Amino acid sequence: MDPTTISDLVTPVVTSCGLEVDRVEVLPAGKRRVVRIFLDGDGPQGRGPSLDEIADATRAISRELDDAPAMGSRPWTLEVSSRGVSRPLTEAKHYRRNTGRLISASTADGEITGRITGTTDTEVTLDVAGTPHPLALDSITRAVVQVELNRSIDDEGQ
């Protein structure tokens, strides 16, 4: 059971649900295997998939894999999730889907932390202490969302 084969198998199903496959992992778990499929997409507000979308996609993926000879005869467990907040931002769509969130970005000039206020295909603009700070995406070596546990809903500007 190969992650690439599984990804190829479920991509059409996931696409029909309006989502995309972010990555696939296959891990041994005793006599079983765990198939983890991480999904992404714009979701109803352009901010990532909703739980309902993930649930619908999970049912469709399960039906597809149940009928697939590529899964073999060994038992397996399916886990489907969103790509997760801790995953690095690597593409313009990741920055766009996290507009309004605080991120930490590493560049050749150092580290910068700011709130995403805008994105294009080549640039992200961060609000750093009230000042707009544009960054070319190709200048960012690593960027991650900073989890804010005490941020009020009013602060999100939605």
C-alpha cells in the first residue's frame, strides 16, 4: 500500500467534494495499517475546509478505498483530517486561507511575526505592529501559523 497510489486513487473523489489532497501517510500499527489522508481546500469562507466537508469527503474516500484492490487484504484504519494549523505554509493558497492569522516567517534577513492582511500569487502582506510589511513568497524559507488561544472573536475581523 503506497501513499502515492492511494493519493492517485482518492484525488478524483476528494476533488468532487470540492477539496484537495494535501498529503497521504501509511503507517504500520501492529497487524494493521493506518492510512492518514490530510485534506485542504477553500471551504465555505475561503479559510479552509469545514468539518462537514471533511466528514462528507471521509465517507466518499472510505467507499472508494473499500472497493480498491490496491488496499490489499491486510486490515487498515482510515483517518481523514484537515492539513492542520501546525503545517508550514508553503504555497500562496496557504497564506490566503490563513488571512487574519498571526504567522511567524523566516527569511534570509531574519524572522518576522505579523498578521496576514493580504496575499497575491507572489506576495504576502503582514501587519507588523500596525505597519504593512510586504514579503515576496519566494523569500520566505519557512512560515507557520502562531496559535493564539486568547484571541477574541472580535479580533478576527470577520
